[in-house]
Amino acid sequence: MNLRELCKSLDISRRRIQGYEKAGLVAPSGKNKYGHLLYDESAIELIGRIRLYQEFGFELKEIKELINAPDEKLKAALIKQVEILEKRGERIGELIDEARKIIEGL
């Protein structure tokens, strides 16, 4: 799959893929006869995992350490991140409640 096809299939910008490459997280698997970068299935799966970790709130530097980390290190990092996300979720719930109170008062 070339870069354009990859971006379209994953709904991701070319710039983001290039950022992943610059950070050393992913690399193209080769080039086609026209010089277009190609990505194999493992690169596509890796990009999906990187995006997921970003949604969890990890920075690219952290993701680089976690991608090939032993399971125990990854597990510990994910447990810690879940705690952070749960606290954020609680705060978001509180904010929603406050907004609803304001709306009711209007």
C-alpha cells in the first residue's frame, strides 16, 4: 500500500505518518517503481496501535518506549494511564452536570 492509500484507508494525514517516521516509530517497507513509499501489513497495524496509544494519552516519546516493551512494562503503563483516564472521566462527568444545571437555570 502506498502512502496515499494508507492515509485514505486509515483516515490519517500524511503529515502524521511522517511524524511517526521522524520519531522512529514506523518506516516504509520499500518503494514502488515510481518511488512512492510502500507500507506492509505490519506497518499498517503498527500505525493503528500508535494512534490508539495516542488516544490513551501517551506522547510519541512514551509510545516509542512502549511499542517493543516487555508485557509487564506495557501493562504497568496502561494501568497507570487507565487511572488517569478514569479521573478525567469523572471530572468530565462533573462538568457535564454543572453545564446541565446552568442550562436548566436559563
